[in-house]
Amino acid sequence: MLARSCAALAGVALLLAPPRGTVRVERFFAPALGVEKHYVIYLPPSYATAPARRYPVAYYLHGLTGNEADWVSLASIDAVADSLLAGGSGEMILVMPDGDDGWYTNWEEAPQPYRACLVDTLLNRAAPALCVVQARYEDYIARDLVRHVDSTYRTLADRRHRGIAGLSMGGFGAVTIALEHPDVFSAAASHSGVLSPLYAGPHPFAAPAHYHTSIDSIAADWRGIWAAIAPAFGRTLASWTARDPAQLVRRLAAARGPMPALFIDVGTEDRLLDQSRAFHAELAALGIANTYAEWPGRHDWKYWHAHVGESLRWLAERIKR
């Protein structure tokens, strides 16, 4: 009797458990980099049982020194997506690519072996197999990866059903790629992103903001990771300005292009707090609507794990069917 009761309870628990999506590790050849790259993909629960259905897609970018597994292994993004779905949120495909330490931009400098040959932390492949031929990381994400995903999976293959998000370096990548490619992405979300790389002060943020006016002052401000960012952003004020998110917003607004919806959050104890506030202020001055939030927390996975559901919910609402 007890065994039958336990079995019955287990059956009830199984019925009550929310449906779960599927997580896979895949790979494809990226012409923009000249190498094969890996990505992690989350397919929503109905993907396997609704063969005629197509889905919106959200791309999630990792941070500096991270890898394509981070959003699943450190933020449980798959479990969060399942939970949101059980609560009524829309289903999405989630794609999490390997971005190396590439800053998701097309580099100013040619990649050097010591910089571009990065160890694949997922599959532990030999480093020489991962040397990029050219470091065009923006094109890799916005063109190569999107084309591959749309040709491989049942996606709703248009900008209205496509969003992009990221944290820290990936927050910079998500926002700048969406602003550079508004024909590809209709929404972008940044968690703790590098959103005002030229910001010089004051600290804490207060208007009017001051920005660096020489490459020497930029290098001094970024001295902790200058070697990791200079090959990508360049070593001139002009090359940094060309990548500044506020400048990209101004250029897109002047061209009257479709402006992607923007979501920004940052921890109140994050070293990038002032950058997020400065970018938010720039958007407000330009009359660009955005969703902005500050929550207690630092620049760490505890914060991102706690708040990834916010961007997932926000993106699902904007790129849903």
C-alpha cells in the first residue's frame, strides 16, 4: 500500500512539474572569424512536439573571460526560462555563443596568436584549432550566427522576433550590435554592461557627465584590462568614439532607422554603475525610451543569476509571436 501511495505521489509530482526545454551544445563554421565556433542552445519544451511551430530567438552573450556555457552553468537560464513559461511567459529559443574575449566588435587590430588562440573551456580542444583568422566578432554574431540559427532551427526569422542580451562585455555587445544592426534585432538587454566606455566622471555619476578627450586618459582609466580591450577598440580616440553606445544611438536616430527597444540594469554596488547611469542619461536627453533598473548587488554571478529572469521576461514580451 505504501509503495503504491509513493508511486502515486511521484506521478502527481511529475504531472505538476513544469515542462522543461532542451539544452544542447552545437557548432558551426563562422566565416567572419574563419574558424568553427561552439554555441549552447535552449529549445523550449514544445519544440520537439510541435513540428509546424516557429519561435522567436533571443541571443545571450557572455562576459570577459567567460564562455558559452556560463548562462546555463552559472545563471541557470534554462531553468529560469522553464519557470517563466510555467508562469505564462512566451516560449523562445535561446542561443548562447562562444565570444572569446572579442568584445563582440570588429577589431581595429589584426589578431595575434597569443590573443586569439583561446582554450575552449567546454570541450577542452587544442588551442591551435581555435585561432581566429580575422577578429570580426560583430559580423560573427549579427550575420554568421543569425543565418546559421535561422537555417538550422524553426525560427521566426525577422527582426521583430529577434532579441539580444548580455552581461558586462556581453552587455556592451548586445546593445552595440542591436544599434549597428537594427534590421536584425528589435530589442537589446544589458546586465551590468560596459555602456559608456568614454565616461570619465564624476564618481558617483552626476550631470553633466565628463568624457575622456584623449587616448592617454582612456588607457589610464582602463589600465586594468587595457591589454584585453585595446586590440578590439583600437588605440585612438576616434576608434573608441565609433564604438560608444551613445554615439551609435545618435547616429541611428539621425538616420531615422528603427530604434531597438532597450533594457538596462545594473547593481548598486557595481563598478560599472556610473557607466549605466551615464548612458541612461544620454538616452533620456535624446528622448529615447528605455527600461532601466538598479538593484542591490555587485558585478558577479549572484546578481546576474538573480536578475536574468527580468531580461528574459522583458524580451519574451517584445519578440513574442
